[in-house]
Amino acid sequence: MAQMNMKEAIRDAMRVELNRDPNVLIFGEDVGNVGGVFRVTEGLQKDFGEDRVFDTPLAESAIGGLAVGLGVQGFRPIAEIQFIGFIFEALDQIVIQAARMRWRSGGKYNSPIVFRTPFGGGVKAAELHTDSLEGLIAQSPGIKVVIPSNPYDAKGLLIASIRDNDPVFFMEHLNLYHAFRAEVPEGEYTIELGKANVVREGSDVTIVTYGLMVHTAVKAAEQLDKEGIQVEVIDLRTVSPIDIDTIMESVKKTNRVIVLQEAQKSAGVAAEVIAQINEKGILHLEAPVLRIAGPDTVYPYAQIEDTWLPNPARIIAGVKKVLDF
């Protein structure tokens, strides 16, 4: 086992796959000699050459189009979109061309592409750098959306994503790149896409979340534990598809649920989770499912970012609300 932060674990996953499969390629803005704006791909061009790890022009539509073209020719592209707000320039390539390739070609072609992009608040970044746009991609059939919360999961999920024969949108929270180190196995291993993880067991309330909010939920749960309230925390890991079976096992145990997301409240992953819980298990609930999320506003300026983001205090208040219903 090696101690890695999430950035290092993601780099290690790409190194494993570059070594294993000569069809794996990495490209994007400044990913080569510089190693990316956050140095996630640092050293990979030196080790594998400019033919396999290379820079592109500052043109997201070109990055997406190149990925689609290479994918149908048998390559496994890892295309980095430098910041998540820049995906709008490549949405046609991501959700129309890549996501529909298998369907529109009658199974003749597929798009084994990983679109990597950093996102997430709490780092005081500029506009278009921190938005949580997973709901936008998750609504599109044919593409998986993966959001790891820790180094171990990041490596296993990314290797699984690279090996998947359909496109994966892989989101890396900026606030988790250097947040902490954890034990990560050396060499290759995979974590099944579409499978959630119960990171903390409890009996009173279930919190379903993903990404950085997993750690925010655990902080709240630890505080509530001092008051005798046992909170179960589920890390979705993959927000499309959603592992509703793992969620429902917890719902049947606790009978009370909070769904937590960093993104704006409306029309996101939390709304979909709540809909599926209501469809499959409303009679198991002893209180309405509560949603805790960012406000339905444009992402705020850095000065008020901490007020905008969900925090442990809001979660604790939410837990007590569903318990008092």
C-alpha cells in the first residue's frame, strides 16, 4: 500500500492504464509537459511520450471531437476538460456524439472515452471553475457520471472508467485533490461503476451524498453521535447510474432520509434520488425526504462562497427536522 492524495491516485490510475493498454491516450490543455493546471498528469508525457500524452489547442469542442474520432477507431482516450465550466463548448461531442454512438450506429461503434474535469467549491476559484454540473450530464442517456470522494475510490473508479466501453464523465473535486492522504493499493484494481458505498453505518437517519459532501456529512454525523443520534452516510460514487438498491436497504433500516448535494437545489441528482426513493419505498418513510443543497442562484463570488455551500450546521438542523417530523 502507498499513501496518496486524490491527485496522485488519479495520476497513478492513468499510469497503470497507459502501461497496460497501448490504446490509452491522454490529451487536453497543458496536460503534457506542464502536467495540467493542477499537475494531475505531471510526468506522464516524459514517461510515455508525446504521441500518447499531448497538449491540444484551447478549444474544448476540438478536444471532444478528437476523443470521439479516436474512440471509434479503437483507442481509449482520456480527454481532460480543464475546468468544468468549459464543458459547454463540448456538450455536442459529449452528450450527443459520444453518449449516443452505440445507439446511433446500431452497435457497430462505441465511445470508450473518459472525460476528466475538476469542479467544486470551497477553493475561491474564478467564475466557471467551480460549478457542479453533474445533473446536466446525468440527464443524458448513454454516459456514466462518476464522482469519487477519496483517493482509494478515485483510482479504482478511474481504472474502471477507462476500461468501460462507453463514455464516462469523471468529475474531480478541487477541494479533495490535496485534502488528505490514504492507503491506495499499488498496481491495478477496479471499483464497480454504479455501486454506492456505505461509509458510515447508523440506525436513525440516512444521508445520501457524493464527492466533497461525503466528508461534510461525516463531520455532521460525528457531531450528532455525541447527542446519541446515529446517522448512516452513503457515498453514491456514481451519480449516473444511481445505486438505488443500496439506498433502499438503508431506507428500510432508518426510515428517514436526507439527500445532500453541493449543486443548486433544482433538477439535480438529489431530486432524482428522492424520486426513486418515493417510487420504490415511500411506505418505508416516517418523514418526507429532505434535500440539502446549494441555493438556486448563479454560483457566488468567492467572498460569500462559504455561506452558499452546504455545511455541517445545515445538515445537523436537517437531521433534527426529519427526526422531529
